[in-house]
Amino acid sequence: MKTKDFYFELPKELIAQDPLEDRSASRLLVLDKKTGAIEHRHFVDLPNYLRAGDCLVINDTKVLPARLIGEKEDTGAGIDVLLLKRKEQDVWETLVKPGKKMKPGAKVSFGGGLLRGTVVDIVEEGNRLIRFEYEGIFEEVLDALGQMPLPPYITHQLKDKNRYQTVYATHSGSAAAPTAGLHFTEELLRRIEEMGVRIARITLHVGLGTFRPVKVDNILDHHMHAEFYQITEQAADVINTARQSGCRIISVGTTSTRTLETVADEHGFVRACSGWTDIFLYPGYEFRAIDGLITNFHLPESTLLMLVSALAGTDHVLAAYEEAVREKYRFFSFGDAMFIL
């Protein structure tokens, strides 16, 4: 299976640069995975496609303001540090730009010394392990100094940090937002619950590896980076009750999907657990855990587009994407949504 099989033409002007003022005002393309039939709606219409007893599975991870702009202490040169993964209490795996001169022992300062870091090691793919020093609570220092780690295709400055968080974000740890959830408002979630739709909250901390481009010709040669997930007893009970009742499990986002498919047994039941997943879902995969998916529009030749194609079929998905381009849908993180059912 070739990476080029998942290519489509996308005009640059369709890449959304800013979030809409009203989260639920985004457009919604509804795709029937069996027939390929398409409907054009708005996200606020989502309840029309849900039924009492359905289970909506959301990812309640919270994005860290993980981008830090600092300077080397010996030269004053500007340094851009992106926190990727906490390794110990004050040691983080980071992506550093420019990285060549940031060798073990190099020191960097942020916010006039409110936060200082020392490179302690160089690891896989040139990432740096940095040990941080600060006074007080790290998360509070980070909240004061850090910026949201927006994807490189977003060039506009984000005015409100909360717009790159879901309204239900709870557990800090992500380097990127689970963007399918950005369309929900608290009011829309209330409406959905009042319909009798169950909502299960699970956690997967999104790493940048999810969005790294596929650089191999054959997708089977691509390696996914591992991400941490957690499913509580309560969430597992909600999901399994819906499954036992013969109701639909609808995943909000590819991150929720990857978590559920990692832990589901052959009958689609899940268990309370936590761990790391590097599952890669592509056409030919037989889904066990989910019946439907709410997701954004993804980059050409990306693992996320491959996951969506695994659920709805590559031909149906690429035809839907071509229709979305013709209809001038907004793409990627701050863009519009798709509901595959």
C-alpha cells in the first residue's frame, strides 16, 4: 500500500488559520461509510445524527503551553524549545531549534531567568533531554511563559490559548490538541446528554509523532511514536454498557479511536487500564471498538487520513475530501468536521 494512494490536492487558502468565534458553527460533512453518500450540515446539527443509548467517547487531555522561547545563557542566541514528554519530575524530552549548538551541558534561560534549563542528553532523532530549574510549581511557570504549540501550517498568532483546548480538557500532557473535540460547546454537550446519549471520557496525551509526515513509499514501513493513554473504570463501564445494549460507540477524534482500538477485545469490549500505544490503523484493519467517528479534515498522505480511510474506505474518503475542497470546507486543526457513520 503506497503513501501516494492517500494524496489529494488542497488549495492553501482552505487551511484554517483561526478558530471560529462560535465553536459549534463549523461545518459538518456527514459521510455514510457503507454507501459513500454525503450530507452537508453544521456541527450544531450533530444531535440529529445521534440516538438515545449511543456512547460518545471524548479525549479529555489538556494541551500544555509547551512552546518556550528562550536564549542560550553563554551567547544570548535565541532558542525555541518544545516540550514533548516528561521523563522525570523536572526532566523533559524536547525538540530544540536551532539544536546544533545545544550539546550536553548547554544552558538556556526563559522569562529573564524565571525558568532555566540544562541539556543533559541527546536522544532519538536528535531530541534533547533538558533538566529545568525554577521556583514554585512547574505548571504555573509554564502557563506564564509558554505558548500553545500550534502546528506549522498555522501562521497566525492565537489570541486566546483556550481556543486550542476542548471545553472538557482536564488532564495536562498533550503537545497538540485532539482537534475533533474543539467543535463542542458546553451547551451542545448538555443537549446531547439530555437526549440520552452516554458520554465516556478517556485520556490520550497527543504527541507530535501522530502528525509527523510519512516519509516512506510503502506505509507498512512507517513507525508510529508511542503515546500514553488511560481508561478509567467509569469510562470502561459506560462504553461496555452501550456495547452490551447493542448501541453505537462513536469516537470523537482519531486519538480516542486509537486508544479504544488498542484495548478492545474481539467483541469490542474495553477494560480499565493505562499504558502506551503505537497502534497504526490503515485500510484493511477490522475495527472492533467503534461504529462511528467524528474527526477533522486531515493532511494529504498522513497517518490520520489513513485511519479515516480504514474506517470508511479510501475511495469514499477521498471522494468526500474532493467534495469538501469543491465546497470550500476549512481544513486541519481549526477547520471543519466530518462525521463518519
